[in-house]
Amino acid sequence: MSATAQDSMNKLHGPLKLHNLTTYSWNVFRYVGDYLHLAGVVVLLTTIARNKSVAGISRGTQMLYFLVFVTRYLDLFDHSQTAYLVFFKFTYILTSAVVLLLFHQLDATYERRHDTCNLAVIIVPCITAAVLLTSEYSMLEVLWTFSEFVEGFAMVPQYIFCYREHGNKVWGTSLYVIALGGYRVFYALNWIYKKVQMPHYSDMQSWIGGVIEIAFFIDFLNFRFTGNSMLRSMVLTVDTKINEISDKVELKVLGSSSALRAETASGEVRRRRKTEDAAVALEDV
């Protein structure tokens, strides 16, 4: 198989012919998944622009997606690809960078108290898994494997955010989450279709990440529309415990912790607001 014909989104780890890969990889499930993903990005940007706020959105999830795209799509500089793939890959990289820039510009609207997921707990195990489970030890392959594992957990910070933000139901955020979850569901159907058509087809890294993300997505739908969740209590307990341990380590090593800094910053904001309110009251008098 030539490098020019190889696409990182269609990794096959078995003795399959290129024409089978080309024929069965481009199916209706993949196309629907791609356009749901694109629709989710459009909904996210529209929601931020309309509200002039990043409230309800996890910065952790956006950081993880940016990491996914910049590690997975390095193949853009390695070999030529179809215009379809180039468009989607550059779009995802560019829009994820734009969203992070918007978080910086709209920092005053960012709800840190809900965005509590410790990204190191996701990234470090994914690095380990990528090194151990990659199909070959080249930079592009290891980074591609890493991106597959990270994507499986990329929405977890957003789910934790939604679990903590129980009373606030912003439909823009919900539509974004539903579109991204739907994208993974249709990609899973794409994998099933390819497995049926090509029995030797195997893409274990993608499958593991997909199963994890779909499980969280199904639980989110149940939580969003019924208020019930099988994972919420467990996820929030684990998240809280991880942050407690992290804060203790930071406190011992650095003499301060992120929670303490956030609390101090929050107190300063409250004092500033009280001062501004008092000044306004005096002007009225």
C-alpha cells in the first residue's frame, strides 16, 4: 500500500487490499458522521457568537479536541489527499483554535467552577496506551494512536461540566453535545459495516475510544432528557477525589493549589463587584 493512498482515518491492521478499503470506507454512515461533526462545530461557534459568552461550555473538552486534531492530522504534510479530507481536517484544526481563542477573549464568561476535569488524568494514560498499542513505532502512527484514545475521552470534561451544572439547560450546548455524540455513533456504524464487508478489518484503537465515548453519550442523553444518570454519581465522585489529590500534591510541591487560586480569584471578583455596586449607589444618591 503506497503512502499516497493511505489515510489516517482509515487505518487497517490486516492483510486487506486497497480497493476493499476504498470501496467500503466511503459509506453513508461515514458521510453522516462527518457532517454531524461539522454541524456540531457550527452550532458551537454560533452559540458562542450569539451569546457573546462561553458559558455552559467546557474549555477542557475544546483543548482535548485541539490536541486530537493537531496530532491526528499531521498526515496533511506527509502525503497528498482528497479535497474532501483536506477540507475537513483543516476546518477542524482551524475551528478548534478559534474556539480556544474565544475562550481567551471571553474569559469573564467562562464558568471554571463547573469545568473541573483534570486533563492530565486523561492525557497521561493515553500517551502510555499509544506507546504500548501502536501498530508501528513511527511518529505519525504513535500520534495517530494517541489521538484515537484521547478522542474517546474528549467529551468527558463537557459531560462533567453538564453533570455539575444540573439546573442550567442551554440548548446550544446540548445540540453541540448531541451532534458530537451522533457523529461517534455513526462512525461506530461505519466500523460495523466495514467489519461485515471485510472480516479481517481491525481498528482496535478507534473501537476502544468509540465505545467509551458512546457509553458517555448515551448516559448524557438519559441525563439531559430524564434527569437520570447511571454514570453521574460515579464520575463526579472520581473527579472530586482526583482534584482533591491533585490539590494536595500542588500544595506540598508549589505551596499553593489551583483550587486555592481559583477561590482567591473568585473572591477578588466578588469584592470588585461590591465596590462597583457601591460606587453606582453613591452616584445615584
